[in-house]
Amino acid sequence: MKIKKIILLFYIILYIKPIFSSNLPSLELQKRLEKINGFCGKFNQKIIDQSGLNIEESQGNIWMKNTNTFKIQTIYPEENLIISDSKNIYYYHPSLKQVTIILLSDLNLNTPFVLFTNHDKKNWEQYKINQNKNNFFLVPKLKNLNFKYFFITIQSNGKLEELGIVEQNGQKNIFIISHYKKIMLKKDLFKFNFKKNILIDDQRSKK
């Protein structure tokens, strides 16, 4: 599902900050992530296969207050909306008139990114972090995971430019941010508006 591919990319940075080890690239990345404090822009998401072929693409708008409070509005190829209010994630599909609600804390999606919900440094030490200028690469030390590494491109002032995952089969899921504008964002922007006749699939109540 496209929702998983989009959310997974942002899930990378939701819980990184509290659990870094003390090596220099980790500390530098932590410092830069902490500077994310309100911006808006446009995004272009690409799924690229092993041969370099672009097999899927989506475009839209993004607003991010901090690393766990954001709004992603996909316009192309089909409209949908993802809102995280720091506790819950709302995924709205206008053509179906349905919203799915899940807890942010339960967002493991059956992937190894569940490690980042755990603040145990021993878990985080399973990853090696490398830096090349504004590019940070997080490589798992374990070899039995379903991805090779993930990466974040972020400037020293906290300007987030790109993030992505490279899977074991070589497929890449890349999220590129453009038209970046630093701005103060009101809390109300990250509230989902429950209109009439919307079907609600509340996964929080199914625990």
C-alpha cells in the first residue's frame, strides 16, 4: 500500500533523536533533526526498481511541525491525505470517503523500523551511521533484515531535503522535498476534519 511506503519514510525520523549512540555522525544528525521546527513544501516520491526504472511516482504537498507532527497531501496520481497529530495517524481516501486511524506508537507495519520506538541504546547500536556532507546513511549490522540501509539528506540548519530506503533487492523508495519554506504552523492544521458521510476505520479500537 502506498500509505505504508510514505509513512515508513517519515517513521525513520520519528524516534531517532532519543536513542543515538555517541559517535560523531550520530550526534550531528541528532542536532540537525532537532532543528526541524515548522516548514512547508512540495514532495515527489519515487519507487525505483533494481534496474533504475521508475515504477511508481506520486506528488503533492507537505507540512511538518516537527518529526512526528506532519500533513502529507498527495495530489498525483490520486488524491489522498495523511495527517499525524503526534499521537494518531489519519489516512483519508477521498474517492472512498473513508479514513483509517492508527496509533503512531503502533506503527511498526511489520518492519524492522519498530526498533525506533524503543529507546534502548543497545537496539540502536545495531546500526552504523555514516556521513558524507549533508547525507547520512544508516546501515544495519544485522544481515537478515529486509532492507540494506536508509538515508537522510538534511542541511546543518535543519532543512530536510530527501529521505529514502534501499531494500535488499535493490529497490529504492525515495521522498524528495522541494519549494522548502520555513514557517510557523498552527496546531489546528494537524487536526483531521470529520465530515459527514465519512466511513471510519478506527484501528485503535481493535487492539
